[in-house]
Amino acid sequence: MTNSSATAQITLDDVAVLMPAYNGQADVDSTLASFEESALVHVLIVDDGSMPPIVAPALPNLKIEVLRIARNGGIERALQTGIDALAQRGFRYAARIDAGDRAAPGRLAKQRVFMELHPRVAGLGMWTQVVTRAGEPLFMLTPPAEPDAIRRQRFFRSCLAHPSMMLRIDAVRTVGNYRAEYRSAEDLDLFVRLMERYDCANLPEFGLFYEVNEGGISATRRRRQIVSTLRLQLRYFNVANPYDWLGLAKNLLHLMLPYRTLQRIKRMLLAPRASH
């Protein structure tokens, strides 16, 4: 289904990497330099009011456009703007990544093959290696691949690693695009709405190095993120699903524990599964 012969011949003309960025030019450069594909890679950087403005790096095999928002408005608005801009440019798929993360070779081609073969899938993630800022491996995220398992566990664990996702743009816009109603949990909000009408799945292959950045949203806006997640859980709560009860308890615990304590617990539980 995603063998080397299929991915080697694939075009990526209807796929665009979607990267919101706020400052951090060096992270933007290193992330984009990580893409290794046999076909030309299209990139849209949404510069969310960076000072100085983000500049597109000159990289082989990448065609990069920077869409600048004059004033910083947050990742939710940047992503919404990016999805609409890609739709206007005729792209079918948006491949998410964040500045600082790195793509595995051939990620885009593998995801596009899967999406073409599974038209009900509106969002497709991949296995993710979590690393430090220095690139040291911490633990591997290997969430379930099947849509039904992801639906059941969506509030219990991180089933879909946002920067690893390839999204079907028309489906994202059909369910209302990214929005700011659940600040710092805009990804989960979108995925829950997508799964009401479509499927979300994971390709059980390594696709992304995810950098733990203690200045990132998960750290600096952690309380807001947890509160938004709890609001989503309560809105879509299914009393017959034990994972919804477990997820509720887990996020209440997250609300009480310090961020670094949670990171240490994750490393202890998941480190034996880390690659390299």
C-alpha cells in the first residue's frame, strides 16, 4: 500500500506543507531542510507577525511561500488562514509540521498514497519520536492506527500527533476549519469534529521527530490547553465509553501536576520503547 515503488513515482503537486511560525527563523530553516522527497515539496509558512519577518530559506527541491500576518494572533488563526490560503491555491492536502520538528524521509509520499487509497480518511498521522532540543531521543509515540480505536481513545491519550498529520483540506473546511474556541487545543477540537463525519487514522510507520520545547505551547500555555481539553471532553462526553472516564481523570491529574513532573513520568513509562 505504501511500498517504495508506489512512493517513488508519486507526485506531490496537490500537497503543501503547512507551517505556522512566530519568530524562530533558525528552527524554520532546520525543519524545512529535513524534508527528503523524490518529488518537489510545496511549503506555505504562515508568519504570525514575527519580528523580524520570517524569510523563506533557499533549499533544493522545496518551493516555499511565506504568507505574512501583520500582527501576532495566535496559532489558531494562523492555521485557519493557512488552510484557506491552500484551498485558494488549489491544494488538496495540508501536511502539518511545526518549526523545530523534523520530518522522516519520504513522509509526504507515504501519507499521500494512503490518503488516495482511503478517501474516508480526513486526517492521517504517523509514529513520532519525541526528542530534546539537542536531538536526544526521549520516547516514541506509537498510537493506534485504526479509526475506531482512535475514536474510542481520543480523550484518553494523544492519538494523533498534530505536527505529523496530513489533512484533507476540503474536509477541514467542511467541518469549520481550525478555530479559536478551544485555545491551545485547536488540534483536538478539529480532530473531534472531523471524526464526526470522516475517519482519522495513523500510518504505523515512523514519520516525525517531535521536539520538546519548554517555551512551546504545551509548556507555556499548559493550563489553558488542559482547560480547553477538559471543555472538549465534557462537550463530547460519552458515558458508555470507559476511555472517556479515564481521559477525564487523567486531565484532572494533569491540571494538578507540574509540567516537568509529567514529562518525567512520560519518559519513565515510554523510554523503553524509544528508538535509537
